[in-house]
Amino acid sequence: MSDNHSEEQHIGIPGYLVIFGILFVGTIVTYYVALTDLDSIFVGANTLVALGIAFFKMSCVMLYFMHVRWSPKLIWLSALGSFFWLAIMFAFTMQDYFTRGSGVFGQ
């Protein structure tokens, strides 16, 4: 089996530990955002901040742990397409969230 990637392209154990630390800190920040009341700023602020942190963490995992950073252009195109699709899903989710009234389920 041929491998197009050389070992010099990857970040190594120290780099992986740095990314792990970033993900760990992101998890702690997400926890503290869930505990604080950001909804006093505007409705849904907690959700938007948590989704932003999750998007950043997903980007770190995809770029470094899944080695997309060192992949060919076609893989980058696939990754960008998945980000675009995720943005569409977030947009529809947030549209649904913000337009709900206090109807039957909101009592």
C-alpha cells in the first residue's frame, strides 16, 4: 500500500497534545457558558455561543486529528462542503428555535 503522506507533514505528539489541550479548554468553556445566563443579552445567546465553541472544536478535530490539513484539494473541498451543509443545518435549527411561540410545548 502506498502512502502519499510523509511523517514530516504531521504535527507529532507535542502538537497533538496542544490540540488536545485546546479541546479540553473548549469543553470547560462550554460548561461555564452553560452555567452563565447569557440569555439576558439576547434570547438564544447561550445556544449560539455553545454552537460557536462546538464549531471551533470540530474544526480542530477535523484539521489535525483527521489530517485534513495535509490532505489533497479534493478532501478539502469535501470538508468545506460539509461545513457548508452544517451551516445550513444550524441556520434551519436556529430559525426554528427563534420563531417558536409559547404554543402547546412552550407552556
